[in-house]
Amino acid sequence: MLDKIKQFASEFFVTGDPLILGAQVSIGLSMIAMIFVLSYFRKWGWLWREWLTSVDHKRIGIMYIICSIMMLFRGGVDALLMRLQLAMPNSQFLQAEHYNQIFTTHGVIMILFMAMPLMFGLFNIVVPLQIGARDVAYPFLNSLSFWMFFWGAMLFNVSFVIGGSPDAGWLSYPPLSELSHSPGVGQNFYIWGIQISGIGSLATGINFIVTILKMRAPGMKLMKMPMFTWSVFSSCIMIIFAFPILTVTLALLFLDRFLGAHFFTLDGGGNPMMYINLIWMWGHPEVYIVVIPAFGIFSEIVSTFSKKKLFGYKSMVFAMLIISLLSFFTWAHHFFTMGSGADVNAFFAISTMLIAIPTGAKVFNWLFTMFRGKIRFSTPMMWTIAFIPCFVIGGMTGVLLSVAPADFQFHNSYFLIAHFHQVLIGGVAFGYFAGLYYWWPKMFGFKLNEHLGKWAFWTWNIGFYVCFMPQYFLGLDGMTRRTYTYDFDMGWGPLNLVSTVGGFLMGVGFIFQVWQIAHSIKFREPDVTGDPWDGRTLEWSIPSPAPIYNFAVLPEVNEADAWWEQKQKQSLSAKQPAKIVYEPIHMPKNSSIPFLMSALWFFAGFGFVFNWMWLTIPALIGVAITMIARSFSYDTDYYIPADEVKRTEAALKGAKV
Amino acid sequence: MAHAATQGGHHAHDHEHDHESLKTFGFWIFLITDCILFGSLFATYMVLHQNTNGGPTPEELFKMPGIIAETFILLTSSFTSGLAVLGMHKGNMKQLIGWLAVTVLLGASFVGLELMEFINMVNHEGATISTSAFLSAFYALVGTHGLHVSVGLIWMVGLMLQLKRRGITAVTKRKVAVISLYWHFLDVVWIFVFTVVYLMGVM
């Protein structure tokens, strides 16, 4: 009996690597610590009622952001392990297989479990406030989206200590990801972790499209929407067209592995190229899905911190919509070298290059907005300004890669690695950091410390260039991506060492950010204005943090910068606003179903990973039961009485004085 | 408090109406995503349908009389679901439930016939999902449609119970409208399955 348990444990848990052992111990200890703290302070009920079952978009947004920062840590540690391994020639720090696992999880986590939730967190916190709505269109679905993401991410992450991580690259090309080449459970974790969280992303896309189209404040025509909301809209349109393709692709790969189907296998008539086409039909729009909202953030910040209207509003909107459309006609540039032929390559080369045009228009618009503006160099603006040269370089190297004949030289080299990190870190990460700094006071009612923020800014930025500029040259020197070690006479040692130093500088930047958050919480100076940056859009017209119903009275909008306009008017006429009449506010009730249903999905996925049908089948039945239970429950909302609204508003205003 | 409650009652009506139309609109967008899902499966089928790997071909496998019967049954069920909606608009509960029940029966016989077709293929022709890429794509595409129909059946039965309990309200009206949309959508998808998979397969 004991032998059997021992044998099971040795197959079930990943053992034998000191790094993983350390992780297991620290996971165990932090779980014990969490349980202890929550029990000691009697916070379980609070956690359940106020957070886990909450359907408030602001809380859901905060939960997204917390998870995303944790995932940034995990993905960042992966990155530093890789850089450590590559710092010296002939390094023995990591084994080849372990290295494969690390670059795979680094890619997946950074794109899908760090960038996406950070983006959804900002969607959730900002969009309803910016358009003057009290909630998103489907609060219940919103909560379900979050928990599907959360449990999907957990499923992916446990692969590290249970069963083994996937190691076929972040897009898991077959035949490498097929049972024949990856017989372990790692690929199953990949499929189900992404599938479960992907369904959540798709639901978020639908939710925000409807929210933006149907729930804007009176008077807010589409062309008067704040630019961030426009960017969310473009991003969501891409989500609803791209994510179903991902769902299908992963499902087919699963059928190959689970039922022995032949979609992408080398035998049985399967076609691996089919997978590569499908995954990039999702994957290329995906990178625009994460970068477009960053463009929206920059637009808001540039305009606020230059005290000017955004230059070329209409061209900005047009540019974003064009990018969302073109993003679906570029996927084949990811495999120019796989023999599609000259005509196909030419088509995709040109459509890829075309994207530079609207993007360039946007960069000029931001520059013209700053031109002759009264620029304030607060942290959100610093990140925005740093983004521009970074993204311009990244964009230009992207155009170099889009030239099909040149790509035959660059593809799969460190030149490519440097390019996409430049656009993804310089565009997405810098953008979301800027957004986080900018909207932090709206979320929590206090600003983040600017001094530490500037330390974080400079270490991140300097670290970034030190890390990735050498990689362009390494790529031109012939170093290919996913190289796990290299010989001394390749001559790649010095540049790799420099790159590693840069990577660790960015790690220091992250530590500064964590320190900054901790410091700002400890020494918080409450923002009593609700409008600490002298903002222009509606979210700054209400107290921070916003009350549960957001707007006591729905605002009327005449201009894109609605709040700015209102402030100008108020300063012109000293008249007191008319007496406000409060009405009862319709709100959704909390629900435990999203949390439970997603947790059941986690168990179903875990069962699929290990082929444990005794776990999967009951879990799926549980999913069905929770869905039916939701369908049968009609008592899902309530009213906040007018008196209570009045009291809350008075208290908030009292706090303001 | 009483004042607030009466006010709340008045607003509840407006909000309910807004809310229900909002949900129908969201469902349309969901159907777009489902279109893309089926589109990807159709594309996969088109790429792989000639890769029979020496196994049975579409001509050998597809028994058209059964398929045509399935098609008629599903098309009819779409029609009867429309009759159910008409009944609902007239406020005729009997007609609504009755036609929904007919739709469920027709849908269930469609799924039953499809299952029999699959079982026959596996038993008599040895055509399983792992036989060839063509069959993998076939089972994935047709099976996904069948799964959608089956989900719709459970949904419809659940809705009938809710209608019995709550009558025709703004909420149940929206629910019936949504499922009838879903049902027509599956019908349209089936017409494509019928053409692309079966007709082009035996041609």
C-alpha cells in the first residue's frame, strides 16, 4: 500500500529538481499562511461576501489586477531563469527540458495570464465609469468571466508542481504538442488552462461590446466616447472574432491527444500546418487585442497631462478600427518560410506593412497633442512618453520582419525576440502600467508614491534597453530563439551577459513597484477630490473609490471630454447646481454561481489532464447543474432606496470637505 | 420605505424591459461568435475532407435517405419553434407549451437519428474518429452541431418548466425568443452541414 502511494506521488508530483522543490515548499507555506491569517482575523465571510461572490465591476477589476500582478511575478521569474541560463556560454544551470518548459510558460503566462487580465481589469474599472453607466451589461457574466480566467490560470500554473509543465512553445505547434512527441500531461494542462480562461475572455468581449453600445450616458454619441472606451470597443470586436477560433483549435488538439483523432498528426492524413494557420488566425489578432487598449490609455493620459484636447480624435478612432480589421489579414507572416508561395507571402507582407500606417498616424496624433501643451511629468505621463520611442523602434523592426525575403534571414532569431518584446513590453506593459498609475486613485482613493514610481520607471526603462538592444545584434549574429545553451566560440557570450544584466534591472524595477504599492498603502494620503489629475472624462466626476452604484444621477454628455467641459462651465458661472433628486437604483445581487461553476470547470479540466473520467464527468454534471440553477433563479436583483443613495452621497461629500 | 418600494415597482418595469432587450442583443453577438466557431470547423473539414488515409470515403459512408429525413425533421422543428413564439405573442400558453413540446420531440428524434448514423458508421464500416483525418473532421463538425442541438433540448425542457411555473412574463418572453433564435441558427448551420458535408460528399 505504502509503496503504491509512493509510486503514485512520484508520478503525480514533479520531483527531483531543487528549484521545483523550493517552489512546492513555498506554495505550501504561503497557503498555510493565508489560511491562518484569514481564520485568525475571521475574514472568510468577508472574503466570500465582499469579493468572491461580488458582481461589482470595480471589485472584479481589482481582482483581475491582483492576479495579473502575481502572474507578472511568475512570468518574470521564468524570464530571469532563462536569462541566467543564457548569461554564460555552456551554462549548466538548467537542463534542456526544463528550459523548454520555462520559455513555454513564460510566453503563455505573460500574454494570456498577465496582459489579458491586466487589460480586463482596466476595462472593468474604467469603461462603465467613463461612459456614465452603473454597471456592465451583464454583471453575472462578468463575474463568471473573471472566475473562468482565474481557475483556468490556476490549472495552468499547477502544472509546474503537479505532472509537469508544457514544453512545446507558447503556441504548442504540432507535431511537437501531439501525444507522439509530448506524451506527458503538460500539453493537457496547456489545452485546458487556456480553454477555460479563453471562454471567460470571449464572454468579456461580448459583455463590453453590449455595454459600450447600449449603456452610454444620455447624449454620449459614439463619436463623443472617450478614446479608451473606443479602444476597448475595437479590442472586443477582435475578441469576438478571434477567440472562437482559439476554442476550436484547442478542442481539435485535445481530440487528437484524447481520442486519437488526426487533425494535426503526421499520420492518418492529419495536417500540422492546419494548426499553425488556425492558431495564428487567433494569435495575430490577439497581439492587437492586447495592444489597442494601451493606445486608448495613452490617448487619455497624453490629453490629460498636456491639458489639451486629443489631437485628431476622428483619425484615432478610424486608425483603431482599421487596425482591428487588418489584424485578421496578417496571420501568415508568422510562417513566411513554410512554403506558402510568393503570392501568398506578398499578400500577407503588404497587409502587415499596412498596419504601420494607422499606427504611425496615432503616434503623430499623440505628439501633436503634446505640442504646445502644458505637460506635467507625473508617472503615467512618464510611461507614455517612454512608450513612444520604444514603440517606434519596435514598429520599424516589425516592418523589417514583414518583408518576406528579409524574414527568411531574421525569422526565429533573437532579432524577432527583441522585436516582439519591444512592442509588447514597450506597448502593452508600459501602457498598462501607465493606466494602472493613472486610474489607481480612482480604484483605491489614494495616489501611488511618485518618488518610488520614478525609480521604478527608470530601472524598468534602462533595464529594457540594456536587455533587448543586444538581442537584435545576437539575432543578426545568428543566435536562434529557444536556444538553451551555446558554445564559447560562437562569440555570443558578452552580448548575452549584457542582456541578462538588463533583465535583472527590469526585475529591480518590479521590486520598486511592489515597494511603491506597499509604501503608498502604508502612508496613504486620501484623495478627497475624486479628480487628482485634473481629468477630462466622466470617471473623474465621481468620488474615489466610486460608490457601488457609480453615479447617483446619470450624467448628460455633450462632448468627448465631458467632465472637462462641465468643469469649464462651472468655473464660468458661479451658480449652484439645481437641487438633486435621487431615485432608487437598480443593482444586481451577488452570486456564488460564477465562482462555483468555474471551480467545477477547473476540476473537469484537471480530470481531462490526467484522463480521470471519475473526476471529469461529475464535475461537468456539476457545471450543468449550476447553469440550470442560474436559469431557474429569477430573484437576481434589488433596488437601493433613494434615501440610502442620498445618505451615501452626503457621506461621500462630507468626506470631501 | 413604502414610498421607495412603490417607486421601485414602477422603475422595475422599465428596467426589466430594458434589461430583457439588452440580453437578446447580447445573444445576437454570441451567435456571431458561434458562427466563427462553426466557420473554423467547416474550414478544417474543407482542408481535411480528402485525407481519407485509405479508410472509407464519404461516398461509402453517407446514407442519404436517413440524412434527408434528419434534415426534414430539423427544418420542421424550426418551423414549430416559430409557431411556439407566435402562440406566445398571442398570450396562448397552451399553444406555446404545446409547440415547444413538439419542437423538443422533433429535435430529440434528430439527435437520435444522428446517433444511429454514427453508431452504424462505427459498427459496420469501422469508421471512427481515429480512422482518418477526414473522419476526425467529420465527427468534430457534425458532432459539434449535434451537441448544440442536445444542449438546446435540455434548455428548452428547462424553459418549459419555467413557463409552467411563472407564465408569460417579460423574462420568460425573452427566454423563449432567445431559444428560438438559437434554434433557427442551428437550422441554418445544418443546411450548410447538409450541403458541404453530405451533398458534396456523395456528389
